[in-house]
Amino acid sequence: MLSYRHAYHAGNYADVLKHLVLARTLEYMTSKDTPLLYLDTHAGAGSYHLGAAMAKKTAEFKEGIGRLWGQPLPDALTPLMAVLRQINPKGDLEHYPGSPQVAAKLLRKQDALRLFELHPSDYRLLSERFATDRRVRVERSDGFVSLKALLPPPSKRALVLIDPPYENKGDYRQVLKVVLEGYKRFPIGTYLIWYPVVVRARIDDMVRGFKSAGVRNLWQAELGLGPDTEDFGMTSSGLFMINPPWTLPGELKDALPLLQSLIAPEQGRWELKQLVGE
């Protein structure tokens, strides 16, 4: 489906969770000299102006990154906030990075980025944004399909971000299928899989699928605005993390309660658990 535009949701609480994990993971993985491949299956436009019409229409960023801007924050958010300060040098929160921009800011000259986007407008914006960055290759293709041929990478080091919009209920099953195919080809890779909690049963099905397929070192983190409902919109944002940095769970344990207190102090919730050991 090509109706989804992330610009309406840029900087919301789901982005905050996803990007703090992405940034912290990249910071850890780039501590080794070996080149790293970053793969983004649904890259979007790459970066977003919070004063533009789409962002202003929903203003979701005000209840997300807007609650954090200027606040004292735990170490887990340091790399993400550093990126935000780079792209907002005047100190006002005007721009928010998409996952590709977060990655591009934190990766090194020896690393590579492969970005996939199907929406024609977002693909054009993404291509223009990274036209002069030799590390980046942008493709107008289905990331679900394109991912398979790139695993395992020559360097045997990769971070894969999978975050479709889940407009189609079948995306939950498709994500599970794609992750398991990738894991079978490259079990030592690091995978970050974003999901919205709309119907809890769909997430439970994914958990059962990962476990029954033998996925190891699997973690789950969630940040929510309130308790689960049944198909009345997203109540929580979550990430499955396969082979995350060993330091990340402890950092999230410190960060998630503070994020919940800032973003949803009354009915908010957070959760962090290891679903499968190493």
C-alpha cells in the first residue's frame, strides 16, 4: 500500500523508542573497526520538517520528542539527542530525523547504507537527501523482497531495521516471514523489528512464531500511552530486538520508566523482557 506517509507521524512516541534503540545500537556496533552494513526496509523520506503541513496537521511530535526536548535524559538517549542537536543547530526543535538520517549521522566512512522505499514522493525525497553520500544506495523497491539478496553481507556485520506501516493486517505475518528468512541466512546479524500494538493477539502470534522457529537472543521492548484495546488504534509501540548489544537491555531498563513519565505520566506503560536467551 502506498497511502502511508510517515511525515504525519514524525517524532511521535513510537519514533522516540525506535530511534533511541537504533542510535544506541549503531553507536555500540561502530565501536569495532570492521565495516557495518545498515539495511532499512521501509526508509521513508529520511528526514522531516516539523513545521511542514503534514507534521503540523497531526502534531504528534509534540507528545513525543517535544516532551523530551530540553529535558535531562538518561545515557541511552545521548546518541539520538546528539543527532537532533546537529540538525537543529539553532536550538529550536524544527527538524526530526528519519531512521536513515539517524544512521547516516552515526555510521562511519567505511560503513554502507541500503535504503528501500516504494512511495514515489518519499523515494524522490530520500534520493535527493543522500545524492552526494557515497555510502548510501537508495532503491525504489519493496524492502521485504530486496532484503534477502543482501544477507549475509561480505563483512558479516549488519544491522537490519524492519518497520513497515502495518496498514495491511497481513504485514504482521509478512514481517515474521521476512525476519525468519533473514535469520536463517544470517543468524549472527542484529535485527530491530518495530511494531504497533493495535490488537495484542497479532503481537503474541509473532512471539510464538519467533520462538517456534528457534530464534535466539530475542528481546522485546514496549512504550505505551495506555492499556491494550481491541482494534481502536495504536496504544503502544514496540520493538523486537534480535542479537542487540549486551549493554542495551540495562540502558533501556533505566530509560523506559523516564520516557513513560514524560510522555504518558498518567496511564502510560513500559515493558522490557527477554523472550529467548542466547
